[in-house]
Amino acid sequence: MILSEKNTQLIILDIQGKLSQIVYESEKILQNSQVLVQGCQKIGIPIIWLEQVPEKLGYTHPSIAELLTEIYPIAKSTFSAYGNEAFRLQLQGNRRKQVLLIGVETHICIYQTAVDLLLQGYEVFVIADAVSSRTESNKTIGLMMLQNEGVKLLSTEAALFALLQSAEHPHFKEIAKLVK
């Protein structure tokens, strides 16, 4: 099924502290995450933002956090975001069954969250150029694990244009500028 503007929400997982700067292709991941966040904001896609034990691992990278001025991060200790009650309440409250996932690490928190969401009946899309792990091999293995579970992989640009569905969309020009 293609993404639907009215049925999609974005989840940002653990793009924080030193880890956000040492993961494989960190600059690319940060840039694509910024583009996706800004695009989702323009289109009106709800965003849920999480941080893994922020008091120990640090807070969300400033280039992402500065875009999220109207929401607050949910602190979690479970690798799967679904293990956090505040997350589950917000997720369910958005009443949208398609989920875009971005963040780190692909083979741990992204994977475990995606599997839990699938088990709860969500359609999960991992944005492959906006997730990473400390090593390239763990990212690659994580993406393979996700595909084996039935998760769909998209790029940042593919996700945004799938949400627009047409060059006639009122935000098409703004989104086109973001991805160039």
C-alpha cells in the first residue's frame, strides 16, 4: 500500500548524543532526517520524538531538535519504543496506521520498534537513508532483518513524494525545494 497523507505518522528514534555523530554516514543521516522532519511538518504529518536514556546517552542532535519546537521528546529505556506507555498513548492517539521510522540504531531500536508495530497491526516504512548503526554492516544487516519481517524500505525523497501523490499537491513546490 502506498503512503497516505491522512494515515501516516513519523517516529524519530534516538538521534542523540555522541552516537548521532559516530554512526555510519552520520552527516547523511542527519541531513535526510532534517529534510523528512521539515517535509512532514509542511504536510501536517504528526511526529513522535523519542530519546534512549537521554541523561546517559545525551540529547537529540541540535540539527533535529531545533526543528521540533512544538513537541517534546519521550524518554525511553526499552529498545523498542513500543515498550514505553507514553509512546503507545501518543501513537494510538494519532489514529494513523502507517508509520515512518527514522533514527538509530537500525539493528536494535529501529528493528525492535518496527517488529512491535507490525505485531500491533501498523504498516511500517523504514526510511533507509535516514537510519543507521555504528557500523555499515550492522546497518545493512538491520535493513535485511527489517525486510525479512515485512517492513517496507523507502528513501527520504520517495516517502515525501508518496505522501504528496501529485505535483498538484499544495505543498509540492516546498517539498521539491527541500529534497534538492
